[in-house]
Amino acid sequence: MPLSVRALIAHCVNQVIRQYYPEQYCSLCHVYAVIGSNLASIVLGRVYRPVAGLAAVDCGGGQLMRMMDNSAFANPAGGSYHCWIESADDLVAECEVIDLTFRHNHVYAVKNGYGWQRELPPDFLWGPRSDIVVQAPPDAIPSAFPDGTVWLHETDEGWQWMTQQLLAHQNAFVALTAEALRLFQASLPPDSRLLPQPAEALATMAVAEL
């Protein structure tokens, strides 16, 4: 059964990042956010942006995996934070939220000392903010979330850090986006008119517009 466009975007981003970073992939949420926002923008003719901030994931059994170290954005050694994607245009009434790393939550949790006690997570989250993001202030996050939801909070420090990453690694992001776009195009039916422009030009345009 053919994948939906959203599922194909998620698949292509994951394949490319795992190809180039086979050991680190589940810790590279910012790369998923940048490449994913580029590819989604190109394919869907929308404007998506990579977002960085704080997050919490329900691992089941009363365990919350908290990625809440806002000081990590200023720490060269890194720390516990998260990156995701949001729509940045007004083509829909409500902001769309996309998390392409959701498929790795159980692996990341175990690597960081949490026992995963839920069903395996879906490959990705993609939908209106009200359907995906748990609404709560940072000091009152509930102890359990509905399936397919996550707590997210963008911070100023995260925004500044993401901007720095885009500038510092632009060439790498262009190359990875072009690779993901080529894979996406190769997965389309031969008569598809979804992407009439060359992959390389579109990838360069997408990163330049960030």
C-alpha cells in the first residue's frame, strides 16, 4: 500500500539521516526538524520551520522523560532539550505541529535510563497543535498523556540556538535536504506532477528562505 505524502516525507527524512548518522540518529532531533521542515515546505507548498525548546514524553508507568534543560542551548556539551517542526504560514487556522523523531522515543528513553511501558510510538506526529501538544505550564505537566501526544514549549534560547545551527551548518542541511528530496521523488509514481521543479534547486531555495 503506498505511503501517504506525510508518511513518505517522514520516511525519507528518517532514511537519509539514518544513512549518514547510523549511531547518533536518535539524538539528532534538530537535524530531523531542519530537514523535515525543508522537505515538507517544498513538497506541500507551505512554510514550515524548525523549532527548539523543552519537551516531555510519557514513557508509561508514571514515568515522564523530561527534556527540560534550557541552559543546554548555551552549553557546548549539549544537554536535554528537543526540536520539532511547526507551520509558519496562515493557510490553516491552527498551527500544525510535526515531530518526525517520535518513532525513536522508546529507544531514546531506554538509552537515558527510562523503562518504556507503553505501546511502541507511531512513526511521527503531524496535526493541529490542539490534537498533539499537551496544554500545561512547565510547572504543572500532567503525569500521563493520551496516546499520540507530547508536551512541547519553545524558548527564546532554543530559537537563538536553532538560528545559529542553520547558519553554521547551512551547506550540510542543503545537501541532506537534496538527498531526502531525491529519495522522495524516486518514490513517486512516474507520472506524478507533485514536484515539477529539480530537486537541487528546490532544496537550495528552501534552506535559503529559513
